[in-house]
Amino acid sequence: MAKSVYVHIPFCKSKCLYCGFFSKPPAQFDTQKLLNAEIEELKNSSFAKPVKTLYIGGGSPASVGSVALCGFLSEITKLTGQPEEFTVEINPADVNELFLRKLFEISVNRISIGVQSFNEDELVFLGRRYTPAQVEQTIKTCKKIGFQNISIDLIFAVPGSNLNTWHQDLLRAVRNDVQHISAYSLTYETNTPLEKIKSLGKIKIVNEELDRLMYERAIWLLGQEGFQQYEISNFAKPGFECRHNLTYWQNDFYIGIGPAACGYIEGLRTENINDIEKYIEQEDKAGEKTEIMPVEKACQTAVLGLRLIRGIDITEYKQKTGFDIFELFKNSIDKNLKLNLLQLNENRLSLTQQALPMADSVLSDFAEPD
Ligand code: SF4
């Protein structure tokens, strides 16, 4: 039974240059109808109540307005019970103190802010709708209200950036005294305006070497400042790891509610339709189901588990998947151990420090059995 629920609110008032997510302008839709439809979907879903984690993401959930969002969240928690970790993603452009206070009053206990950068030029380039000062004000307000678990997302390797600008960005993030930082390299998703201007040669992209140096700088600087890297791209003060995302990386069950939301439960991956109107109309909102065979589950558990810095517990892996990881991936493990990209310590298999900047290529060895 799933103990984690993800709810997708697919609205954003404008589209960021790099965005490959499913999100639409709220003004073009009856947002209340969508929220009602999501409550219906949740009512027909099975999960263990009270859930451990509830994550409201998007899109920009706050773009539907405070009254609609808070009313919706109250209905949701009537169904899920009070989650131990209750996260809402916010865009600093969509919230004010009153809005944040209402979220706090309905027991939201984790705020995830899509900051992306503290550099004004980068924010403009990325198509974000706020200034660094607004970000800092939002963080300050969250703290004043009483939120004690604040996460921010940052993007590095933005065209025009260098090691120094990224270092300054990290320092500013740290100075804001948040508990959790996610740091991702800018990706050029297909069919985004960013990809288009790249293919037209209109921007100078950050080269691989600088990208790697920026990533290593984040690991070093955040480590110095008391953040523990617990996943390839995620850093937390002790005790503030994102429990909801740990569900994904541990390949545990969760349900996904809303258009384009994905879930994983009892051997099935689910994916909801990525069309808001059709989703509202559909009687059965539970999306397409794909059966996951035991060996696929074993591969997915390995790929996801190796994203965690602590890696995979060999005994737990066997209990969870039914496979011996050394039999299933003998060649891949041997090869990567010899290359010093994997390490085996106290019954745990994990990426080495050296492997982190090229993690995707190591993980791809575990996408299929040897
Ligand atoms: S806020 Fe997020 S989901 Fe919305 S357009 Fe920007 S990147 Fe996409």
C-alpha cells in the first residue's frame, strides 16, 4: 500500500524558457473543476492512511490562488490524514505573507521554492517572474511564520555563468539559511524554446568541463556549510532529507494524482493523461498502467538506489527484489569497481566521489541485467 501521495497541479502563469514539464496557463482553464476532479481521483485511489508524505507539485500550485489552493489542500488531508511531511512547491511570484500563513495554518510543514538562481540576469534569461530580492523576502517570511523546513532548487551551467557566479549563487543560498538545496545542471529538453535558441546557435552553452567543475563546487561548498549530500543532486542539513523523494529513490510505492502524474504501486507503473480537459471528463481518472516484471523492478531499484550517496544495502535489495545484485549485474559491478566508480563498504554498494559527475553513465549500466 502506498504511503506517499504526489498531487500535480499543472498550472503556471507563464512558461520558463527551459521547461519541459506539463503545465498550462491557469487563465485558460476552469481550475476549480480540475481541483475537484483531483479530489475525485484521490477518493478512488488506495493508499495507507495517514500517509507519510504528501507532495503538492507542479506547475506552480500557488498559481490557482490562496483560497482555491488552501480549500483544496484541506479536502485532500481529510482523505489522506495528516502527513508527517507535507510539502508544497511555491513560486515566489505567486505568494505573499497571507498566502504562506494560510498554508502554515493548514499544517503544510515543508516549503519547496523553485528559486533556480539568485542572479538577476539568469532569472530573466530563464524566464522566471521574480527578482532575487523577492526570493529572499519569501524565505524570510516563511521563517517568520514558523516554517522550519525550507528547500530551494538551484540551476547551474546557465549560459553566461562561470565558476565565480555559481560560487556567489551558492553562497547566497547558504546565507539564506535553508535546510535543503537541490542543484541541477541546466538541461536542454526537446521542444523547449531553450533548445530552439541553442540549435540556432544563439547562446553559448557551458561546456562539459565547466559543468563538472560547477557541480563539484556545489558538493564542496555545501559540504563546508553543513549540508550533507544524500543524493546525486540533493543536499540537506542533518535530518532534513526530503522523505517524499526518498520514496522514489528507494523504489517504494506512491500514488500520483492529477494530469500527467505518475505512480508506482503493487507491480504497476501508472501514468495519467497529460490533457487537463480530458482528465476532468474521464470517469476513471487512473491512467495507463504498465506492469513491471520482477527483473525490471530489480533494475529500477538498482538505478534509483545508486542515486543515493549511501547506495544500496545488498541484503535489503535481495529482500525487496528477490535478486542477488551480484548475479544480476556481475559484469557491470566488476567493471565499475575496477574503474573506481563503484565501491562496496559494509554491505552497501554505492557510487564513488569520482563517479558523481558522470553518474548517469554508470547508472545506465544497471538499466538492464548483464
Ligand atoms: S515554474 Fe516550473 S513547471 Fe512552471 S513553467 Fe517554470 S519550470 Fe515549468
